Amino acid sequence: MASAVAHGFSNGDLVEITSGWSRLNRRIVRVANVTADTFELEGIDTTSTTLYPVGGADSAAREITAWTQISQVLEFTTSGGEQQFVTYSFLEEDVEHQIPTVKSASSFALTIGDDASLPWYALLSAANDDRVPRALRVSLPSGSLILYDGYVTLNKTPTLTKNELMGLQATVSLTSEPTRYAA
């Protein structure tokens, strides 16, 4: 449960969280169970004081009020996010052990049909230039949502392959774990 006097959020609003808790910082989440001065971050469980220590929250929520559709997506690929491990063995052992540590940096790449006249081109171009993280929403055919926050880059030179559509490459380097909501 988050509290903020007269926050103005409604159930279903999408917000970007800035938090002292690294697992919550820069996450895009949906607001639920709103009251006048409180709201929940749907699907986020902060009850573990190991992962979310008392006094470490010092958080803020910013509502995301507008979205621009990126149309003409030809391909969507992901990379990174692989679990890393520390491998060790004690001198008296003849086997090794692994403990999970961190996951590698994650990103996704979009190949988009080249058309600089569409609204998304100016938006991606501005994001490429200012290097400010952006919220991104992927709406799946089932009605499920995947929400991301990341740095957007755009290669403004299209692919030029005979007998294929010209495509631009946009990459999103994620700043946090994605949040997924079922339909």
C-alpha cells in the first residue's frame, strides 16, 4: 500500500515509480484499490523486509498520461537477462557449486518499417537525442500488457535490402524488470 495525500490516481492508471528500493525503482506499474490518500501497486509485493527494508522506500509515483503507438513493427527481439552465477568449491570437495548472483543487462530491439512521417519517428528520434528513459507498453493480442522503462536509441539509417521493406532499428535498454499483467 502506498500513501500520498490527494494523489489523484484512479484504478487502472499506469505510473512510473522512483524508489530507494532497487527492485521497485523505475518500474512501470498499474494502480489498484485507490482510496483518497492511498493506492496499491498492482502485482507488487513489498512485504519482504529483506528485499524492501523499512525506511528505504522514499518513493514517488508519476502518472503516465499519454502513449504513442509505434506502428509498422516488423520484428521484436530480446537480449540479455541471463542469470549469472558465482561458482565455487571448497578445498576438501571434488565438486563445484553455483549460487545465482545478478542477471545480465536486458534490452529489446524493434525493426520498424521506415516512415519518418509517422508520429513515432519524431518521438523515437527525440528519445535517442535526449537519453531520458521512457515508459513503453506492449499490448498483446490476448489483452495482456507488458510494461517497460528504458533508454531508447534509434538508428536513423534504414536497411536497404533488395526486395525487402526498408526498416529502422530501435533499441530499448531496460532500466528495471518489466511488469506483466494478464488480460
